[in-house]
Amino acid sequence: MCGRYSLYSYKTTPEDFEEIYGFPMTAVVDFPPTYNIGPYRDVPIILSDRQNQPYMRLAHWQMVPSFAKEFKSKYAMFNTRDDSFDQKPFWRKLLQHSRCIFPANNFFEWAKVGGQKMPYKFERSDGKLLNIGGIFSIWRDEQQRDIFSASMITVDANPVVGDMHGRMPLILPEQDVRSWLDINRTDAAELRTAIRTFPGDRMTAAAVSQSVNNIKNDSPEMIKPLA
């Protein structure tokens, strides 16, 4: 499960993202440095348009199915387990046709230490962005406006994350991002091969301030490792 993350080294132009990923983006969105992002808010995602050109837009971080009568979900759907794609046609169709990326600098998980919840941040050892694989849905309101929502895919945790939690986000290497976003790639079995656990030896963990526990707190203090 992943219910909190940070995005603070945010790039502001398509050219910046091309430098990261090696492909152009037709649009980006403004998003301030944010250190304590929780579900049920609008966050940046990267997806492809009908011409198969990657772009960025805001989406609600909590999946709302397109067939829902109103824009809300009865269940927590900000995460989607990878095994859901094997069991449920609804999720499999989204994997085939509605994939996205959540750019992130780190995510948080909690450990129980002396009866208290101690937050830890997890990030890549090389300091690069986490390219968290996700799926999205489009819900249409009464004015026929498209409203996007999205969910992060989770996989079995690697040894670094596994000390805190049995699940972790799907993290894609930069070289796999363009292929993940390719709308012509629709074979579910083949796509499942791209869903695998990011190596633990390429990640680090650090205890951070318990201020992270309160979603209202949002400052660089959230990601400062404790001495």
C-alpha cells in the first residue's frame, strides 16, 4: 500500500521532462513543491493522448470508475494490487488501455517503534524520480466534462520496503516509461511482465519526522532524515 508521497523536484517545461525521460511531452501542469501528498487530491500524472503523445495533466488520486453514478468511490481505490489484473476484467481493461505514471521523489511507510508509528521515506539511491506505474479512469459529469482519476499499482515489496510493509508501488526505470505509456501496447499478458518489484539495492530508507503523520503538515521537514 502507498498512501503518502512527495513531489518537490518538479520540472516546469516539456523540455525538462524530455531531459529526464528521453521523449518530448506535449503539455505539463503547474504543481508546487509538495512534501506530504495524500489521497483524495489532484496530483500530476503522465499519460498518452489519442495520438500516442505523452503529456501531463492533473488527476484525482482515488480511482472513480467511469460507470459510477457520482464522482466518488465506496472503497479506497487509490492503490491497485497487481494481482487484480489477473482476477478482475474491470482492472485488466484499465491495464490494457489506461496506463499512467505518477512522478514522485519518495513515498512513505510506517513502522511501529515502541508503540508509536514512525514514518520512513523510501527513495531511489541515485536520487532520480520514482516513476510510479498507475492506471486512470475518465468519469463524465452532467456538463459532459471529462474528470480524470487515477490509482497507483502496488507489487510485492523488496527487502528494503518489506521491513515496514508487504507491498510497495510499482516503480518503472526511465527506459521503460515510454513503453508503459504506449497506447498501442494492449496485450494484458505481455503488460504483466512489465509489472515487477524494483530492486532493493537501488533504494534507500530513512526515518523522518512524525510530522508526516498529519496530512496537514507540508514542508521540507517532512523529508529530512532524522539524525
